[in-house]
Amino acid sequence: MFRLRCGSSFLRRLLHGGTVNRDQVLQQLQVCAAEDQVLDVVGKNKAKLTVNHVSTAVGMLWQFQREKPQMLRTVEVIRCHPQFLTLRVLAEHKIALMDDLTLVDMLYSFLRMNVDGHDSLVQQLVSEAWLRIDRLPMESLSKLSKCLSNLSLQNSPLMGHITSIVDQRLSSIDNARILTSLMISITYLVSPRLRDALISRAEELLDTMDPAEFNNPRRMVQFMRNTKHSYRPLLDKCNKIILINMSRLDAENIYLIMGLYQNLQFNSCHFSLAVKPRLTELIDSSTDPHSFTKLFVALAPMASQEIRDGLENTALLLADELTPRQALAVAEALQDIQSRNLSLLNKIASVIQRNLHVYKPVDVARITRALFLFKYQNPELFAELRQMLVKFMVRSVRPYEVAMLTRVLSMLPCQRLEDGVISRVEAVVTQCKLKDLSGISGAVAKWLRNEPSYNTPSKYVRLLQTLNRCGRERLQKADRLDLLLEELKYTNGAWFDEMLLDETMVTLKRMMDQIHWTNVPTLCLFLTKINHICPPLMDRIATVAIKDIDKIHHWGIDATLLPFSVLNYDSADELYDASIQCVTAHISSFEPHMLVLLGYTLALADYFPEELVREIFSIEFLGKLDAELETLSDGLTLQTRQRLMELNRAVCLECPEYKVPWFHENYCQQFQKQVTASPMQQQIHNMLGEVLGGIHCVRVAVVTPYFYTVDFECVLDKRLQPLPYSRPSTLQILDRGKVYWSSEDTNRDVLPPGAQRVAVNFLDSKSFCKNSHHLRGNALMTKRHLEILGYRVVQVPHFEWNSMELSTPNAWKEYLKKNLFGQLSS
């Protein structure tokens, strides 16, 4: 009995000792269900808290916050709690005792709880992490890179060290979440080689990851946006996964993805059609200012008028609760949709005006631009905005920021430009990129036009001379084609055309050996934009594109062919053949509007692939196109509809064997409005009347079948004698050059045997390439189609009509006689 009692006593002591050895503080923390309970445990056990306790407590505090909606988080309340200060002090004293994972987790959690980056705790944690960086596992490295980004250390040596480690260990990263987080963090330090390697690895992991993890493809798209590198195969794959998860996306995620797609100029018909009903579903649940703002910006541009009105009414109710940034986003959306809700606009403007002091320079520039384009009437607000723009500008040392502020400042009227503005521009202009130089030149041109004095101020002359010199020097020093094309993408205006275009072409020819299939579409878009035909460049582009046509994504085929068609370069048959084969193989993968634009590009060059034509004019395709156009911007929708009409006309005229019906009669009739004849056209009209023996022998602005407009029409009999029209034309040029349409002029008189209709068209500078008298593709196609319609076409180029040889009325009349009667007589 005694031995039994002794055994029982020993067992009780053993069990009691086991209980004592258990971590009671950790157990108390683990059963906490709210932040106040965690902080209460910390307060009662200050002397007992170990590294593990501190790490667990801080991690739990952030986890509780993370699970709450943004509007309900209480980070600031917790951060100011005395026991949270206790955790910070203890963590700082125990850094040396932390293991690698705990160290990075602690840094991450404290930053999420808004501990200032300059706090000694954060600085010591970062320093210790740097000492251990080479041994950190990739997951901790990914989390550390996020922390550095939050601390605005994206370009720091430490982030450079992480970038080097990623480069070395890239093949070992097999977790898409870890990889994509690293990609976002090291974006600004990756070389083109590492960028391509990251994209390749991401594409591999995308095929093996759980498709429910939509944040991974979103980060991949964000990386491509940040690096300005649109790799279409990966974009397509990311888009498919995002579409799978559409029902799980909230307004904020959709808003972010739409913004990324817009920046990458990525149009997905399937995404557009899926996102509209999803956003409509979210209207009822998006009632707080944060989620509603995202919903409004994303949905308003594509919504029906009824839904748009409802969104605007809700915005009016929530306006006073909007943060300054939310008010700015709503203002830009209202400008985008050209809202006429003056009550809402006034309300948003008042929210912006009372918060002007919190906006950054880029925000003030965006506000000014949106309200200016809206033609908003509030002189007091615009005066405040201008004052802020000038203040920001004279303090700024960033070239891109000075250029942005200069552009926006030039929108606003002013009697006298501040000297500080010009001085600041002069101070940074030598560091500006071409696109910034282009923007500044446009602003200077506006200031010059508005200058009240008759003599051009020397400050403007000096600045323009500096702009010209800097632009030329930047082109002469350029040595990488890809970087140059990125700058040239956004250059435009008279200054660039007059001062830098020739130097740009010299630079591009110098870099011809750098033309590669990856930059061919971008280069082709630039050549099309500047309307400049350069045979050596075109030939080199064609050679590279033909060789690697299978590598160029089918999305880039239209861009590649564009300058050859638009500029009427007729030495690229092999390129067209290779491109058509590529298009045919991927015809089902094209977005509907892209296929229409491509069809028009081919038609310009007189190519009509049967499979492409039959696809575009099928009932099923046209239905998809109509649905897609409802989701596209107004500008792109108008362009696509116009190109579809022109393609329809071209197919009907040039390929009647395809039996495609002409279904744009009503569309074309909508555009039968008054037009204005140029002084040249009025002059030609008068001369034609004299040459043909009377104004009754010439018609003006004649609408042909298929709705081409001929500047002047006359009829010559078989002996080349002008025939008067059976009834006087109701389309005469009246005062101030206005021409009025009349539907009866579309009825054509029956011609006597042997007679011919002659179309006389005046070709202004828009019909020719900028650097030559080479006819553009659209003018050539018009001539081709008019000839099919039975016309003999006489084209009067502006450079011939305005030449020194034709400087008298007699010379002009002889010129018209030769062109009207000489061809048939020869």
C-alpha cells in the first residue's frame, strides 16, 4: 500500500512538472480571438515574453487585421496601444536571438502594422536581414523584397543583392506565388536578359499552378506592365486563368486588372464580355466609398445609360465620404464618359478643392487635365490649381515631373508666364527624354502663340534652341534600338516633325542591325505614325519578319504590315504571303476588332484572303463583334466600325465572287452632312467650269455608289467633248466654301455610248508620305475602286497645283486640259 501511494505521488509530481514545463503564455496567445485579448496577454506576461511569444503576438495582430475589410481595420488604434509598444521594444532587444524566418516575418508584420520605416526597430531588422541574406530561403527572400518595396528601397543595393540571388537560383524556384512576388519587387533592377528569363520561368509555373490562385497571373501581368514588355503568349495564359476566376473577383481586383490591360494595350474580347456582367453584379454590394470608387471607374465607361445614371446618383450620395484620391479617380472617370451631371461634378470638384493641400504634383496635374478637358467652369479652382502647379514646378528636380507639369500648365491661360517656370525647364531639359522634350516643345509653342508682345521673347527662342540641340544630341548618342523606340513611341507634334524627324531616320538606319522580331511591330507602328517611307528600313523589316514570322505573335501581324499597306510600299509580296499564312493558322484566336483592322490593312494592299473574308463577314463573327464593341472605348469602336465599312466596300468591289452583301448603306447615309471645300478645291472648281465650257458641265462632291465622294465629276463623250448634266447640280460650292449634300445627286444619269465619267480629286498633303511624293495606300485604293465603278480618275496633287510652273490661271487651265483630255487622246 505504501509503495502504491509513493508511486501515485511520483506520478502526480511528474504530471505536474509536465504541465509546468508547457508554454502557458503561448497557449494563452493561441486561444485569443481578438486583438485586445492578445494585447492583454502581452501586458500580463511582459517579463516572460520570449522571441517566440513576441513573434506570435505580432503575427496574430496582423492576421486579425488582415481578415477584416479595409474600412473596418484598426491598425492605428493598435499601433498606439501601450502593449504594442512593449512588443516593439522587446523585438528590438531580441533581434540577435531570432532565427531567419522569424526575423523576416517580424519585419513584415511590423510594417503591415504601419510602424514607420525610420523607426530603429525596422532599421535594425533590415540590417540584420542583410547580414543573413545569402542563407535566406526563397520564401523569406520574397517577403523581405516586399518589405523593401514598402520602404521605398526598390533601387537599393540590398534589392540589387536580392536580384542577383534570384538570377542565380531562378531555376530552383518552383512556387508561382514566391516567384511573382519577387518579380514585382525587383522589377526596376532586372536586365532585359533576366526579364525574359523571369517571364519564361513564370510561363512554366503558370502551367502547373492551381488555377484558383488568380493573384499569381495578376502579378505576372503587373510585372509586364512595370517593365513595359508585353509578352503576348503569357498575357493570353494569364487572361485565361483570370477569366476562370471572374466570379471570385471583387471590384478592386477587376479595377486593377483593367488598368494593367489598358497600360499594356491588351484588348481581350472574352475578358470585356465577362467583366461587364460581373461588375454589374457587384453594384449592390459595393456600398462603401473604397469599393464603390473602384466599381465606378471600371464600370461607368462600359455601362448602359440607365446603369450609368444609377452609378452617378450613388456617387453623389457618397461624395462627401470620398478620400482625396477617390475624388480624383471619380473626376477622371466622369471626364472619360463625358458626364453631363453638373451636380455630381460640382460636388466632386468641391471635395477636390478642399483637399488640394494633400495632393502630390502628379495628382494636381491629373485634376487639372480632367477638369480642363471637361471644360469645367470654376475660375477660382483653376487659379488655385495653376498656383499649385507653378509651386510644384519651381521646386521639382525630376525631369519627367517638370515635363509633365509644363504640359499641364500650358493648358491654362495666363497673361504672363512666371520666370521661375522657364528657369526650371531650362535647368532640367538636358536630362529629358525625347517624349518629354516633345511635350515641352508643345507647351512652349502654346506660350508663344499666347504671347501678347509682337516680338518673340528671347527666353522662348533660347529654350527652343536648347530643345532642338538636346533632341539631336539624344538621338546621336542613342545606341540601343529598344530603348529608343520606347522614347519615340510618345513623341508627336510639329516640333518633332520639323526638327528631329530627319535625324531620327538617320539614327534608325544606323541601328538597322538591331532590328529583331521582338521590336519589329513597335518599329512598324512608329514608321506608320510618322508617315515616313524609308526603303532600306522597310526592306530590313521585311527580311527579319519573313525569317521569324512564326515567332511574331499573331497579335503583332497587323502592326508589322501596317506601314507596308498604309505607306503603299509595293516590294513586300513575300511578307504578305507569310503573314497571311500565319493569320490563317490563328484566325480563331484574334479579337474580333483586331481581325477587322487586319482585314482592312490587307485590303489596302489589295490582298483579300478568302478564309479571312468569309470569317469576318459571317453572321456569328459579326455578332461577336457587336458584343465586343459595346465594351471598347468610343474611339476604338468608331475606328473599328469605319474600317469594317471600308473593308465591306472593298470586298464588294474587288471580290464580287465572294458574294459578300453590302450592308453599310444606312451607316454611310448618317455621314451625309455639309462639308467645307478648301481654297484649292474652290479654285479648281472655277477652273473646271472654264475648261469644260460652263459650270453646268461639272458636279461637286458627288456621292458614288458605295459612298465614295468625288470632289468633281464631269462626263466626256467619245470625242472628248464635255456633256452638260440633264439637270443642274444641287451641289455647288457656296459662300465660304460650304458644300451641301443632296440625296438626289446619288442618282446617276445614263451615259451615251462611248462616253466616260471623269472623277477629279484634289490630293492634299495627307494623301502622300511626308518625305516624298509617294502616294499613300488609301488614296491608291480610292483610285482603284473608282475605276471599278467606271470612272476615269484624274488626281490633282497639291504639290503640282501649287508649283511654280502653275502660277497663272492659264497654266492651271492647261494643266486641267492635259489631264482631262490628254490621256484619252494619247
